[in-house]
Amino acid sequence: MFPVRIEPFSAADLPAVAAIEAETPGAWSAAQLAAELERTGGWQYVARHEDGSVVGYLCGYTVADEAEILKLAVTVSCRRQGVAAQLLEYALAGLAAQGVSRVFLELRAGNQPARKLYEKIGFGHSGMRKGYYRNPLEDALLMAKPLSGGESLEEHP
Ligand SMILES: CC(C)(COP(=O)(O)OP(=O)(O)OC[C@H]1O[C@@H](n2cnc3c(N)ncnc32)[C@H](O)[C@@H]1OP(=O)(O)O)[C@@H](O)C(=O)NCCC(=O)NCCS
């Protein structure tokens, strides 16, 4: 496990987060990331190594009692060490405490690392959008997780 502190994502973190984004397909620009910090109902976190460097980030938004995860990324050199799982668990605990009952997200159907991650955290498949992504063309897999009701991972194939 890579030890990180989960903290609010501030404007000062934009260059580091933009660099992590740049390593991912469909990367958002620094301007898009900056706009995200202003989103109504938005929430954004960074995972910070003990040396202060940002190694991952997560953002999403809440409307009424539902939330959507918009972006999640971990810097390549720190992947597969539990950083994304720590970001998700932190955010989901906060959303549950605020009374959010369901969290949604969509991802490229072929994004196996993300798909496995979300399944492990308890997201189930809730639908598909054919040809949703461009460059390259790819279907979107829709996933959802209820935040109350005591669901278990086994209930999500
Ligand atoms: C998807 C992503 C965020 C995962 O981050 P990460 O910090 O490496 O993930 P974690 O170490 O917390 O992994 C937790 C679990 O997810 C699954 N997982 C993560 N990466 C995986 C991979 N490459 N292959 C298979 N399963 C994987 C595993 O079940 C893993 O648990 P385990 O290591 O005990 O087997 C990262 O690969 C990334 O930034 N990808 C590019 C951006 C992206 O695709 N974002 C998601 C779409 S919004």
C-alpha cells in the first residue's frame, strides 16, 4: 500500500494534476480542470504522498441524493498500490455521510484497470452507451453503486 493523505484539490494543485491527466487517454486540459474546481455541487480530492507530491486525483459532483464520478487518475509510477482505492473509499464515505444514496460513473468499456477497480469497490454494471467515446470510438460502460442498504461485493457480478 502506497501511503497517501487525501486532501481537497486546490488551485495550487492544478499543475501537478494536469501532469497526471496528461498521462491518461482523453486527458482534460488544465483549463478544464480549473473549471471543475468551480462546478456547482462538485467535489475534488488529491492523494498526496508524504513528501507532499500529488500522485492521484478524483473529481465528481452531487445533485440531490445522487453523485457522479467524473475523473479519477493515478500517476503511472504509483499505480497498483492502492492509491485509487483510497481516493474512492474516502470520497464514498463522505458522500454516504452527506446522505447520497447512489453513485454513478461511466468509463470506456475496454478500460480493464478501471473496470476491475470499480467492481472491487462495489460498483455494478448498470448499462452501456454504444459508440459513446471518440478517438478511438468505443462503447461506454455505465456503473453504479448504492451507498446504503448493506450491499456486498458478491452482489455485483
Ligand atoms: C484506473 C486507475 C485510476 C487505477 O489506479 P490505481 O491506484 O492503480 O488502482 P489501485 O491500486 O487502487 O487498484 C485497486 C484495485 O483495482 C484493480 N486494478 C487496478 N489496476 C488494475 C490493473 N491494471 N489490472 C487489473 N486490475 C486492476 C485491482 O482489483 C486492484 O486491487 P489489487 O491491486 O489488490 O488487485 C489507474 O490505472 C489510472 O489512473 N488509469 C488511467 C485513468 C483512468 O482510466 N481512470 C479511470 C476512468 S475515470
